[in-house]
Amino acid sequence: MDSIRFENVSKSFGKTKIINNLNLSIEKGERLILLGPSGCGKSTILRMISGLETITTGNLYLNGKLANDVDSGDRDIAMVFQNYALYPHMTIEENVGYGLRIHKEKKDVIRQRVKEAIDILNLTGLEGRYPKELSGGQRQRVALARAIVKRSDFFLLDEPLSNLDAQLRGQARKELVRIHEMYGQTFIYVTHDQIEAMTVGQRIALLNGGDLQMLDTPHNVYHRPANIFVAKFIGSPSMNILTVKMDGRDLVLGGQRVELPEMWQKKIHEKEGRGLKMGIRPENVVFSREKGPYSVKVNIHYVENYGNRVGFYTEIDGEELISIMPEDEFAKGEDVYWNILPEKLHFFDGETTMSIGYPAELS
């Protein structure tokens, strides 16, 4: 059952269109990540769900009911903001229970839910403190506790972890997943951090320029990107994209020819004449001193050592190719063979930038 559904929704501020004809269905109880670069419309979508922004055109349905004109306070929403928005004059216990008091819940219900939330988020012993007396990570957990006590149908989070350091973000991600598994609300999470998206989300809606680029599982977004934007946005370093062409049975790149397996030949020739881009992730670019069945000779012009892995950089027809390998095996200036792994390749239409798809053998 759809918990949230956007039908042909657009949002404009004056003459500036922020969201373009969005069609998006979010299942009841799922964790959906809204991912994309700054300014792509992620927070605007969240604010339309919450009722903090109006819809310019189209319809929004919450639990099957048209919600365009429903007041924010009547939407059964719990929201966590980037800046936490805690009341500085209230204790932690008072902050967590504030929303319940406003809605005139019974005192014993408030007391029980506040205690439960404080225990879940490891805030026990801090109930009498004020926000200024807490660390950033503790304030973030208070904001989460204040949201979960409401037991709302919709749990909206707008980059709630961006102010935390890397270690605290890792801990907080696990807490968020645990909270969702306990309560099962429809969980919409805005971030521009792809690690958060891949680890927290059950599905990812990737946006750019107000347009939905892809909606799928983290696995498919990474391994089967819908277009070049998705391919390059997900992954660090991002996917290598090279301009190539087919000549008969051969893939031609860098003035060299590689006969591709038949599974790819058929797929590529279906799109012949529109230009062709080939993608491969840096961890799938394998260099060696031995020539393999699908090999291209390249020269390493730069090396980066990351401690647990090494980046080797080369160029093919003026386009950079990065290989990430576990060992520091090669030196700057060395000629090596790029042994192409056909099952790790991606091909995109040169005009539309959309994926041409994958052979049935790789399904």
C-alpha cells in the first residue's frame, strides 16, 4: 500500500521551478532516501510532505487521502531538522515531551513514552540538563527522541546528521535504522551523503535539477545506474566514463581494439549510430603486467596511496581512467595492461545519457 504518493507534482518559487512533474510512490513503512546534490529539490519534497510548502501543481496523497490543503498540524508528521531546533530554556525531558504536551496527551502516556525514547537513544541520566550542556551528538539524539515519541505515521528527517563528525554519524545511522525497525513508520530521509543513502535506505530516490533520475534499491542504484548522472554521483571516486565506439565486433578505445563478448555486441548494436559511452567503476579497473583476453595498454601518470588501497591514474583519448586496487604494485610512468572485465561494464547512449541496459546473461 502506498503511504505517500506524488502525482505530477511541480513546485515553483516565482518563475523558478524547483520540482518538475514528480511522480513518486512511497510504500507504507519503508525507508526512502531522497538523495542528490545541493539545490536538487530534496528538502522541498520533504517540506511538501510536511505541509510546510504548498504544491504549485499536481496532487499529494497521504495514506490514500488528498493532502494538498491539509494543515501541517493535521498530517501526523514527526520531523527532525538539520539544526535540531531544541528549546534552550527546557530540559531534555521537557524537550522530548513537548509535542505530546501540546497535543494534550495524558501525563502517564507522556511519562512512559519519554522514558522509552530516552532509554532507546542512550540519554538516561541527562534528563535534567539543558541543550547548551550537551554535545552535538547528544543534541541530535534529543531531536530524534522528540520525534519518535509522537508515534507518527510519517517520520521525516532533513539532513539530521550533517553537523556530526564521521564517527558519530556512523553510530547515528545504526540508531536510525534500529528506531525504524522498532516502530515501522514511513521514513523519508533527505541527504546529499551517498554513504548515508546506501546504508540507511531500502530505496533511494536520486534527484538532480528537480527531476527524479532513478528510484530503486541501493544495490541497483550502484550496480545498474539508470543514466550517466546516477553512475557518476554514486561511488567515490565516481564511475569512469569513456567515449568509445564499436567497429564490427570490436570495441575501439585509445586507438586499440578489443573484441567484446557476444552478449555485449548484440546489446550495443541495438543502439548503434547514437554515440556510445562506456562506464566502469574504479574498483573494477584491473591493471596487470600480463596481457589478458580483453586488454588495453595504458601508461600510469599518477599514483595516490590511501593507506588501505591505491589509486592509479591514466588517460585514454584525453579522458581520465582511475583504478583503485588494494596493493601498491605499479609505479608512475609504467606501461601496464588494463584487463577489462566485460561483466563489470556499463554502456550509455551518447545522446540521451541513459543506460542501454544489460545483457540477459548479467541479470
